[in-house]
Amino acid sequence: MAIQKPSHTFTKIHLKALRTNSLHILFALSFTVFINTFSFAQELPKKNGSIPAEQVKDSTTIVIDSIAKPLVNIKEVDSTKKDSTKKEGFLTDVVKYKASDYVSLSQKKKKIYLYNEAEVLYKDMEIKAGIIVIDYSKNLVYAGRIKDSTGYSQRPIFKQGENVIEPDSIVFNTETKKALVFNSRTEQQGFKVYSPITKKENDSVYFMKNGKFTTAESEEDPEYQFVTTKMKLVPDKKVIVGPTYMEIYGVPTPIALPFAFFPMTKKQTSGIIFPSFGEDNNRGYNLQNGGYYFAISDYLDLAVLGDYYTNGSYGLRLESNYALRYKYRGNVSFRYENLLNEERGFPDFSQSTIYNIRWSHSQDTKSNPNSRFSASVNLGSSSYFQESINQLNQSNFLNNTLASSVSYSKTFAGEPQVNLSLTATHRQNTNTGDIDLTLPTLQMSMGRVYPFAPKTGTKKGVIQNINFQLNTRGEYSISTTDSLFGKSEMFDDAQTGMKHSIPITTNFKVFDHFSVSANANLEETWTLKTIKKYYDQTLEEVVTLDQNGFDRYLTYNVGASIGTTVYGMYNFEEKGEDKKIKAIRHVMRPSISYSISPSFDQYYETYDVIDADGTTSDQVEYSRFQNSLYGSPGNNFSSSVGFTLGNNIEAKIRAKDSTKTEPEKIFILNNLNFSTAYNIAADSLRWSPVRVSGGTQILNKKMSINFGMTLNPYALDSNNSVINTFNINNGGSLFRLTSANINMSYTLSNDSFSGKDSESDSDKASSKESGRSGGRTDDLFGKSQDFADQRLSDNDKNKDDKNDNNEFYNYKIPWSLRLAYSANYTNTRRDNTISSHSLMFSGDVDLSPRWSVGASSGYDFLNQGFTYTQLRFERDLLSWKMNFSWIPFSDRSSWNFFIGIKSSLLKDLKYDKQKRPDQQVGN
């Protein structure tokens, strides 16, 4: 509540009120004396020598004493005219105060007493306590606790700005802003500090004596704390401590420091990144992922990290993140490793140099809707993830493909709209070392144009729906190997080409239920390199000559399709019954298409193969465009009819919730597709194989199942070659199964039924790191864990379930399970083999609120062995976290141990170690 200023309040006017009245009285007396003095000092002129009247003394005349006389000539001087700073009183702003029991004002002692739930608000200062005393004669505020039969209560809470202190008592000077705090407790960004005596120097500096600090949740009984003789705290900036040692549950430890500095700023700051310690049987002891972090600006940072091994191996890693709000964001990473295996001079000594470059850039769609730039780059040595033993790459060494893409697109608004894009791509097979590059790919397209459409209203009929586009695609393609990448030789076999196409389409309905579409496509291909072939009789071989220069060919084709949708419903429910399955609905989408492509024989030539006798033994046909970027045009006339049938099957079942009146819908088959074709122009094997594909989701959509197969209607001869005879006519079945595959994935957890997100922050970071490296975003290949910069979640697992578990029994055990099953069957030439058959799994389970175990592995049923396996153990130690990761077998077998404080302020206080097993003699 706001205070009114009564006569007894301590204001500037009140303190000088008596002096002001004295001046008024003295001024009146001085004026009287001044008049009287001049009146009696002047003689009257004599008149005719008359005798003056006898002067009689007036007893009422005021006699001025010696004390009052000096005040007559005193001149009041305003001190503010000489002093540049005018002295202010105790209060310069409105004070708000209240208390539950009473507020007492003592004019004599010049104090205000507030008792029980007292509160004082003044400027940015806020004090809450059991007792508050304001001494306005000394500009001091006292705050303390209340003592009762149970002890002390209502500890003071002192708040100034964003800084909060909870001491036993406090003395605060409102003029100097200094304070003396006893048994203070404060928290800065999770950094909890206790000090018996604290001196608050000003708004931003605190000096503490014999203080203790920790990041433990419990202040009364912390599991660990640091004890220091002296400490300087600058809120939101830094903490500097003197000689410090560590206590664990009150027991001193030999862990000590002569001094320490803790940055407390909320902004990014530069600093040292401490490495992790490990041991490797081939390279000796090592330090990994240690370096320095540069907080360059609010928009850009840089981390320089390195690895060092005692046998001379080393690694370098540069990581940079950048972002500009509402514009773009991205990150760049460069990794380089020089690895030495064994010691120099030994016969099995080897050296390898590997590197990896990653770049990810994304643009905010709101920054420029008409243009967009994006990048996703992952390139480097093909053997990088296989050879690197840095712990960050544990889940990525199984990658066999690296891919990159950098693209820029621009849209030119208008009628019609024009789209332009430039894309540079990279694809690298890490097993073979083959690299395919496009530098770049140019694509231009013009929006659809309806030349016969009405200016207003909808388009109807064949003519009004006729539309065409103009598309252009140009590429500069390079195919090279890992050993030639970055050298001039990689451009020797580069190919250039451009393709222009004009698709013309229209669509309409017939008989109100059938949708018909017709299309024609005109395509022209340009190239700068062709070939010339001839047979050299001397060398007895075919010679191919490259011919540089512009060349082109033109192709075209036409087609049409007709399709419809058929709905079928079968009701199971009868009158008076409430069956679980109400009905099954079957949706079929059959379509028939026809396409015709002429033969472009004019682009083909022949050369004669002449034997030693000089006679022509063979005549070979070839196209000069066959080695060009887009290949050669077809030289076989094609007139084909295609058949497709799509199916969707779903059921209506009784709702599990009895309060719902409507039945629930579930999918039986999301899709079941059949397709084949019949080539009218072919002289044999006119029917194409029937391809079947389908998919569904079961178990509350937690399990996805996708399958496919190929059915060939033709039989095989004794040489396992396809012949122009139906398989059923050859003594077999209607179709011959040539290939089949099935893929299943299953993700389930205890939160799957509650709708919660079971993925923790550390899991998301792991999947993000693996995805950036081209690996799986799940943890079926193991989790990518950074032990040097651990970011484990600091959530109390009991908090979410505290209402569900009772004091003695916890019936909820958090768990998660991920499964991936894959099988492929091949029978193209009577192989009758399963080409691959494997099951991958990964799961985590919390055995107790603080213990968690997990595993990622798989089993290859074809080779009868376990795949890459990773075992994980985690222990939540309240303020600490312990993690143990173990790869029990394979050539990358290793283990990693980590224990450290969760808080980011003290994350460098940790112990972590990695070790690879000793070499085994023999196999």
C-alpha cells in the first residue's frame, strides 16, 4: 500500500520545519530593530529654541539579548548554489510496506517496526521477512527472522533487480546501497551459493567469506559441494573463488584448486573445452575432443577441437554454427585425422590421412518467398567413418553412402510463372570409392498454360482442359573415384547435356464415373560429345573415337489412361446385435493406360566386323549418342497397354470407449497395388511381370509392414533363360515368383499408450548427429555419444510419475523398443535363395528410477551371427551422471566410461575414459 505523508512522517520539510519558523521570527524582529534603530538615531530640528520634552523610558520595549543580536545580521545562503550535487533526503521514491500483525512508528527513535510477514518495496528493492526495522535517521533497513517455540521462521528474502538472496538476517543501507548479509543463500543459473557472512558492495558485486557452492538440488543436504575461503560474485557475469576443495556428503576429498573462475553470463562466452582421456592398443593413450570455443558474436561461433595419441596420431575438428533470425541458420564442420597404426619401424606399421566435410544450411521461408537457398553436404574420404576411432563416429561407421546437395531456386512471378533452380549434388559409395557429381544441374520450368480455358468459370471438356508446359534440364556430370577426387584428372570424363521437353495433357470425364487423361510429350536432347565406331582389321578390335561438338536428337511419345473408383461395403451387423466388427469397406481404383513410342532408327549407324579372310562376319548397330549423358533414343517401336489396380481395405469396429456412439475406423491394408503391361508391338514376351506391393500398420499404428513381389508369367528353359512360353503351359503355376521382399519396423514404449514423447533430449541430439553424418536417425546402429561435452538430460524421472507411484511400489517401468526386420528372396534364374535376412533391434529400460540399461544389436539369419552391437548403462546420481558404453565384439570393439556433473556450469568436472581391447593373437 502507498504511504500518505502525515505530519509525523520523515520528509525533508519535516526535518527543517523548526528552522523555517525561526527565520520568520528573526526576520520580523530584525525588521523591528532596524526601524527602531533608525528612528532613535536621527535628531529632530530645533524649533524656536523650545525645550524638548522629557524622554520617558517605555517598559514594554523589547530588549535584544546577546544571543539574538548575532542573528540579526545573518544572511541565509542557499548551499545548492555552491554545491553541484544537491543532497537528497532518505527517500526519493514512493515506499510501499505492509505487515500481518502490526506496523509501529517511533518518532522519538525515528524508526518504523514491521512484524510478521513484513514486506517493504522501494525502487527495485524488495524485502520480505518476519521482522523489518527501518531506521531513517541512519538510512538503514534491518530484516530478520521470527523466533517461536519451534525455532526460526520467515527467513528474509532480499531481492534487487533479478538478484535474490535468502539470508538469516540482513542490514541494508539505502543511501550507499551496501549491505551486510548473514548466512545468505542465493542461486545464479543453477549455481547455489551459501555464505556465513556476505558483504554486498554495490548492485553488482558480492564478497563472501568461507562460502560453499553446489549445483545439487537439495540445499540443506547436498550430495556434493565446494568449500572456499573467499569468493567474489558478480551476478549474471562471473564467480571467482580462492583456495577451494570438494566435499561429498560432507566428507572432504583431495580434489582441490588454488583458484577457480566460473563465467555466469547468459550470453555465449569463449572458453576451454576439456578433452576426454582414453587408451588404444594401437595408438597408445589419447586425448579426444579437447580445444577452445570462440563466441565470435550472437550470430556466429567456432569450436576448435583436437585429438592427440601418444604414438604420433592426431586429429583436428572445426565446428561452427551460424544463425540470423528470420533469415537463415546452419552449421559447418571439418574433420581431419592423421592416423598411425602401431609404431614406426614395425612391419605392420601403416599411416592414413582421412577427412570429412559437412555443411548444413536452411533458409527461413519468410525471408524471401520467391527465392530459396539450402545446403546439405557430407563428403570426404570414403574410409573416414570406417577408420576414424573418434567416439563421435561410433554409430556412423556402417554408412556406405555419402550424399550432398546444394541448391538455389528462384521463382519469377507472372503469368505464366517461371521457376529456376541450380543444384550441385554429390553421391559417394564408401565401399567402392566411386563418386558421382553434378556441378551443377540447371532446371527451368514454365507454369501450365491453358490456351483454350475460359476467362471466368471452371474448365470443362477436352479442349478447355488442354495445357502444356516447357521444361529444361541441363547437367554437367562427373564420374570419378575417391583417389582422383580434387585432381584435374576427375574432369577428363565429364559429360554435358541438356534436355528440353514440352508435355501436353488434358483430362475429362466420360459416363460421369470414368476419368480420362491424354498426354503427348515432345523432347529434344542436346550433347557436346558423341562417338564414332569402326572395326580395325589390323588390331582386330572395335575402335571408339570421341567426337566433340554440338549434336542433338528429337523424340516424342503419346499416351492416354482411363480410371475410376469403386466402393464396396460389407455389413456384419444385424438388427438387434452389437458385433465388434461393424463393416468392412473395400476401395478399388482400377486404371488402364496406353502409350506408344516410335522407333528412332535415323539416329543409329552400323559397322562391319571383318574376319581374317576379308569377309564380313557380322554387322553391329550402334548410336553415336549412346555414351552421352542422357543416352541414346530408343530404336524399338513400342505400343503398350498398362494395367494397374489399387486397393484400400479398412474396417469399422466397435469403439473401446463405451461413451462413444460412432464406431472406430482401422486400416487392414493401407494399400495393395497390382501392375503389369502388354506390349502389342513386341514379337515375343509381350506380357510384363506382375508387380505387387502393399503396406499396412498394425498394433495401434506402431508397427509398419511393407511388402512386394514380382510374378513372371513366362517359363524358363534348361539354361534358366526366359522363353516365350507361359509358365502354366510348361507344367508350372500361373505365375513364377522371381523376387519378394518384406520390411517391418516396430516402435513401442511405455509412453506410447499415454501419448507422451518418449524421446529424451540426449536421444534427439544423438539422432541429429547421426543424421548429419548420413547415418540412421534411430539408434539401431548404436547411439552417437559425445563424452567430452556430455549433454545428458537433467530431468527427475520420478516427477512425471509421482502421482502414479506409491511410496513403496513403483509399478511403472519406463522402457522403449525399436525393431527393424528385413528379408529378400531371389528366384530370377531358379536361384531360390534368400539374399538377405536380418533383424535389428534397439531398446532401453529403466530398471529403477536411477538405473537405465540399453542395447543396440541385430542378428543376421543368413550368415548366422550377431551384427554390430552396443551395450549402454546409465546411472542417474542426482547432480551427477554416470554412463558406460560397450561394444563387446567386432574390429571396433571398445568401451567408454563417463562420470560428471550434469550442470553446464561445472560440466568440465568429470572423469571419462575410453579403451580398446588388447590385440588377440590368431583368429
